[in-house]
Amino acid sequence: MSNEDFKPVLLARQGKPNSHKLETYKADGGYQALAKALAMKNTEVIDVVKASGLRGRGGAGFPTGLKWTFLPKDVSGPIYLCINGDESEPGTFNNRVLIEQDPHQVLEGIVISSFATRTTTAYFYLRYEYGRCYRVLKDAIDEMYANNLLGKNILGSGYDLDVHLHRGACAYICGEETGLIESLEGKRAWPRIKPPFPAIEGAFRRPTVVNNVETMACIPHILNHGAEWFMSMGVPKDPNNPRDAGSYGPKLYCISGHVNKPGLVELPMGISARDLIDKHAGGVWKGRKAKAVVPGGISMGFMSEKELDTPLDFAGPGRVGCLGLGTAAVIVIDDHTSMVDVLYNACRFFAHESCGQCTPCREGTAWSTKILERIRDGRGKLSDIDLLLEISGSMGTIPGTTICGLADGAAWPMKNAIHKFRPEFEEYIQSGRRSESPALAGSH
């Protein structure tokens, strides 16, 4: 399916009057997918989701149906489903829009996923700052209980499910699934050493699946229209790469930064960064040019201007040295902006959000921020550039020095910014100039 023929799926109801209400959702065909799923075996639902090629939209891109099969087959006792609505990645706001505009789409996906995974209790972990999301979700869940869509014997199927809203305390680390589980249990959100993985020992030491909000929103459409329909959108798997699982389905792309029309757009996966900026964001603001673009949240690193024809699918950003697609939160940086300031802002964020459990992450994020502060004060040395690269190469799960991937996300902007814009860093240091960025002034 081409971008020109594409009609929104996840955002189809955005802007409709009372789109967040159960009555309007059902009038548009809502909960038909749930009724269809409840008439199937739970394993049949999993098979449909596996066949669709749906991959998690939270950042890792792991195949959703396959993830569900990791649950033990003969487990006795409760299985839990946790929905990650923390949405802490800079530049990301697609989950917020889905929840505020169309909560029942997400909740229907949660009930179907819970049925598929034999879950009887689901936890919706929501970012505390999302006050409107909380109120909308609470009302929607109350509507579902009042209409036999939650609780005992849902739609007369014999299936029981309770959904609980849990408000997190606004920590980026809670986007990591075991950090989220620790927070849900009332503890400090320190990611757990794995194994055991959550599918074996997760929330309250029980088998647990953690899925993203946008992933859940895709589930009802897959049940309604079928796996082949879902696979008709996006980018097929590369037959020459056995590790490529394809990038199927619609995707919500957040666009922010130095563009004329920031916002949220839905397109089949695989649009290029250049087309996304020029055709859907009105181009770079003030008649300027793009210097760098973040493909999917600041933890993914940067693409240079000459790399903007890269497709924004699960495989594309990795081909130009980025960590991945991430949350598909595209941030545009214009050619009047210093990459030293941009990298400082990124490092400062990760230093603040590191949980401190792993020494390489705790110390590496803090020291990289201090080094960049010194450079921005006009006191930098050329050796600082290589020191930043040494720090970025020594922390994360990829070099095997930390428990979770926050350190990898902190390291990638450093690697990309220096490798792709090193002359700018060298000129900044050699000239001895001080930062005049009003957005960052006074933050030392």
C-alpha cells in the first residue's frame, strides 16, 4: 500500500465529537474485534497476531505474538499484562494522543491481548503528568465495567478480566519493562538483572507480558481485518537477512523541533525522514535547512542531512549508525543550531534520568555532562572529544557493562554527534567560544 492510498487506521477517529466515549466507539464498530476474539481459542488469537508481523511499538520492535508465546504453557496461578503508558522518551507523544482521543481502541486491544495470554489482571502503568489521560482512561474503564466489557463473564464468554490504572512517579527508567514492574510493585524503579525474564518471573514474581500503548491499539484492527491486511502496509522482510522480521502495519510518527508544522501523523512504516519533514511537517522552519534529525527519540542518536532519505522502519536507522527506530519520534535540528548544545541537552537529560544502579551509566552520564559543560564554557580541550567517545563506548548492554539499555540510549547521541559532526566540535573548542543558547543558559 502506497502512502498516497493510505487512510489512517489508529487515528481514524481523531477529531470526532466525543471520540473518547464508549457509545461513539461502538457506533464506529468498536468491540467487534473483542467479540470475535472471545469466540476463538486463545492460541488462535496469538497465531493471528504472530502472522500479522506486528512488532512492539515501544522502541525495541520485538515481535508481539512471539513475545506472548514465551509465557509458560502449564503455569498455575495468575498471569499479568502490564501496559507501558509511561512515554518518557523525549519527543514522543503518540501514546498520549491515542489515550486522550481514542481510549477504547487501546482498551479493546488490552482485553484481547489479556484473553490471548490467559491474563485475568492487567495493569495500565501511566505517566503521572498525563492528568487528562488518567481522567479519560478512568472514565473509559468505568464505562467498560458498566457494560460487561470488563469484570466477570465478559460478553457472556466466561472470561474474567480486571484492569487497574497505576500512576507512575515520572521516571524515564520506568520505560524499561523490569523498571516498570519494580515501580508497579511499590519499589524503587531499578531494572532487574535478566534472566529470569518477565515472561517467567515478572510482576509479583508471576509470568508477565509488558506491551506498549500503540501496540495494543493495533490489535483490534488485526482481528477485524486479518493478518494479510496488516502486512499489506509497511516494509516486507529482507529475504537476504534472516534477522529482519519486516516492518509491517501503520505507524504513528511524532514530528517536533525546527519544523513549520509539528504534530503527529500516521503512515505505513518506511517513509523516509526527508518526505516526513517536507510533505507532512511543512519543511524546516524559517527557510533554513536541516543539520541533523533524530529518527525516533533522542536515545536513537542522529542522522545527518545527507542521510535523510533513510526509511523510517525498524531496519532503516540502523543502517546509518543509529540505535534503531525507537518510538518514531522525529526531532529536526536546523543548521543554525550548535550540535554541542544539542548533545549537552541530551547528556544532561540522561544524567538526570539514570537510576544510578550501574556504575558505568551513573558515572558516564554524569561525567559526559560535565565535560560538555566545560566545552560550552569555552574551557574545552580537543582531547575531550576522544574522552566522550571513550565514555560512550564503555557503557550499555551492548558492551555488556549495564543491566538495562538506558546507557546505550545515552551513549548513542554522543557517538553519532561526534562521528558525524566532529569538525563542528573541534571548531567550537579551538575558537574558545561560549554557548549563547538561551534554552540552556543558566543550567550549569
